[in-house]
Amino acid sequence: MTEMRRVTAICNGTVIDHVPAGHALKVLRMLRITGVQSSPVSLVMNVPSSKYGAKDIIKVEDRELTQDELDRLGLIAPHASVAIIRNYSVAEKREVELQNEMVNVARCTYSNCISLADREPLPHRMKVIDSEPLQLCCHYCGRSQDMDSVIENLI
Amino acid sequence: MSSDLITMDDLTNDEILELLEQASSLLPVARGESYLPLLQGKVLGNMFFEPSTRTRMSFETAMKRLGGGVVNLGALASSSVAKGETLYDTMRMVDGYCDVAALRHPRQGAAQYAADACEIPILNAGDGSGHHPTQTLLDLFTIMQAHGRLDLNVLMVGDLRYGRTVHSLSHALARFGATLTFVAPHALGMPGEIVKHLKEDGANVTESEDMLGNLPAADVIYMTRIQKERFPDEDEYRKVAGIYKLSRADLGKVKESMILMHPLPRVDEINPDVDGTSHAHYFEQAFNGVVTRMALLCRVLGVEVKT
């Protein structure tokens, strides 16, 4: 079978490559891309990758994701590579940077944590304890976070 | 140390030992034998969002023995909390009224949250099933007073799952080389995460459901109450309530120097017939809450205590 493009090149926007296979929908959720915006969004899932065996790719048209937005991806796609596209060319390459702390990315998974109390205004804060494998704990209650539950608690 | 005390990790071992030494030098002041107004003009905010007797009173006593003043949150029903005020807003207000605040709150992480909201030092007086570092300081002081060292065989008994005092104390004792034995019914065992951390830190930890067999080797027995208020339902509580009880008759084979501690209040874990033995240290332990909190208040308010 001849190689063919699954998704066409975009004129302007952001391409997120090397997303772990099967995680593209979570990435969209983390970036708060819900599909109700007018800009086209394309994604392919479980395509072959020489680096990782399989991967997902996301293309968001007419929107340049900021470094702050991209750093949210450290939670599930720390090795994603990102290209900002302008006029069909790669204008900038960006990496996801795992910060020491993730602010307002996910809520604590412990139901009795103060950060989950009604109307408390301070931000949700997760400290990164280790990066490989990723381990987080809540800045406030100190509880280690179950990563599957954290994904469910994305803000 | 930072100006807040949220967990025992905010204190180095040297800082802990220094605080215990300062507390020791303040004993005559705590007993009312001498007056030392080191904190005159300073105000403590006693912010107790959960019931407390010893912690609240000993903070207040500590402040007053040192010449300072105290304002209390008072009954929750008559405060703005009942009107739905957030912890953030309440603490921002206290930040303006006081020089230091002691906070007890049913939610874990409340002390760190308050510390982020406030400029003044925040002292964690218990946050949910999280930490209770000032209790740990008075526990360490009590052990040090009796044994002169902390690298001992310590037996902790009762509700180790929800008991924040034993969480903080076990971490602190492990740092000083103590050997820890945890005795609890399966449902109330020390949380796996804490046991894992203690072992990773090199602590010698044993878990058991047998209290009597572990009594003879202990230098310190730390009894705790099964906390009814932490159980989701009454049936679960009844299954384990009253499972561990100590009476004078059980103490026949213990070491002569063994001290029996309890953060109080007790229900039926320690029979009153133990009170008259040389092992009973729980009332002295409660008194030590005053002297250790005096030393701590001086420290976070930048007032030197001469030892």
C-alpha cells in the first residue's frame, strides 16, 4: 500500500506530534478544545511511529497554542513535539516542558482536600515529585495522586 | 524553619531538638512559677473549625503565660463560617487581626492553604486526617523528658488510619532512628503510603494486630482512640470500637521505664486503674502541650528563648 497523508497540511495553526497512542482526546480536553469553536481540528490516532511504535497527531487550525497551554500536556504527553505553522511552513518548534508545579491543570483526587471546598479561590496546585514515571502530589493536602484519577479530574 | 509549621518536614532534626531544649527551659513559666512576658503585645488567633480541648486551651495558655493575647474564632454557629464564608476570607481577616494563628480544620491541606492566604505564621493544629505537628512536638518532648533520647522501641496502638497524631509522630520518630511497631485492626491500619515512605526513609517498621504480645519490648506505648467522628457510618465504627484496651493487669511484663502515652481524649482504651502507675504519662503529656507551644510561638514570632 502506498503511503498517503491521513490529514492534509494546514495553512496556519499548531501541530502536536508524538502524542502517546490513544491519548489524543485527553489532550484536546486538556487544551480545552471542545469542538464547538469554529476552527477546524484534525486528529489521527494509533498511527505508526518509528520512535514509539504508535502515536497520535493533532492539528489545530488558526490557533497558535501558547507555551503555558502546551506545558499542561506534561501530564499525559511529556514527549510531544509541537510545531507552529504559518503559511504552510514550520515557523517555530516547541517542546512540552514539565514544570515543577502544575497550576489549575487538575483537581486533587482526595475528596477531603481543602482545595475542593466550595468557592475557595486559591488555585489547584500539583507538585511534580518525579517525572519518570510521573508522580504528583497535591500542594495543599500532600496526598500522592493516582494518575488515572488525575486525568478524570482535569480542569 | 519557615515561619509556618504545617508538617514536621518544616523542621530539621536540629531545629526540633533546639525547640525541645527551649521548651524545657520554659517549664517554670508554663507552671506559673515565674512570669516571662516575652510575647507581650502579640496576639494569637485561635482558629478552631473543629472541636478541641487540649490543643486550643494549651495554645491559649502558652500565649498568656508569655504575656500575649488571644482571640478565638468561637463557636462556628455564631461566626461568618455559618454564613458560608470561605476559609480564604476568614484567614485574610485574621491576617489583619493577629500576629500568628493556630488553625484546626476538618479538611486536609487547610493549614497549607491558610499559609498561602496569610502573611502571618500559620501553625497547623490538625487538618483532617493529615498532620498535627504541634502534637508531635509535645509527644517528642514527653519521650525525651522520660528517656533522654528518641531512638527507642515505640508501639503505636489503635486508629492509625485516621489518627493524624500518629502520622506526624511516626515520621518524626523515624527521623531520629526509632523502631516503630504499629498495632491496629486491619481496617484502621497505618495508611500504606505512610508505611512506604517510612520504610523508604530507612525506618524499622513492623505491623501487627496483636497488642499484648508487643507490650514487653516497648519503651513507649502510644495509645489512640478509635475516632467515631471519622467513620462514614455507625456500623463500621461498632465493628472496631473497644478492640484494644489496656488495664493495670496488662502491664505486668512491660519494661520498668516504659511510658504510656495518649493524645487524649480517651474513651476506654486505657483503664483509669493505670493512672496511678509510674507508666502513665498522658496527663504530663497534655501539660507539655503548653511548654512546647510556648517555645514554638516564640520561635515563629522571632523572640529568642534563652536556654
